Amino acid sequence: MKKIEAIIRHFKLEEVKDALTAAGISGMTVSEVRGFGRQKGHKEQYRGAEYTVDFLPKVKMEVVVSDGDLQTAVDAILKTARTGQIGDGKIFISELQEAIRIRTGETGSESL
């Protein structure tokens, strides 16, 4: 099993969710996060004063998939989250040792 963590733009969340659902991937956790990378924030004005917003709002999606579904899920995220502009986000993939469904006690891929 693999855990996919994708940091994406807010307005792309529904598109990515729909693409994953269409690809047969179900279940995800979504968090509102703030951060920066190469984009390094942007400047805004408030009441005539200019200031820098360092941490930009993003969405963090966490999806757990079986090894066989990994590439399908990654391709769906890449295709729908990309705008071609700086700040589109990142995808992190890590190995997941175990997953347990609390309600039934199922483990491994059966718990997904």
C-alpha cells in the first residue's frame, strides 16, 4: 500500500476528487494548509500599506491506495491539478506498512 499526499490549489479540489472517483479510487482526507515553495508568497496592499504574504493557502489531500492503483491515482492528480503556473503544488508518495478499518478490524488492502 502507498500513501499519496498531494498539496494542491483550493479551486482544483473538486476536479481532482471527481477524477479520482472516476478512476475507481475512493476515500481521501483533506486538510486546509498554508505554506510556500518556489512561489515564495506574494505582495498585497491593505489600507495603503504593502505587505508580503509568505504562507499561501493550499489544500492537502491524503489518499491511501494499493500498489496496483498508485500510478492511476498519481496520473489523475497530475492531469487535473496542473495549471502550468508556479504554485501548482507537489505530490509525495510513501510506503504504508499497515492499515486497519476500526469498525470491522480488517487489515491491509481489505481495509481500503
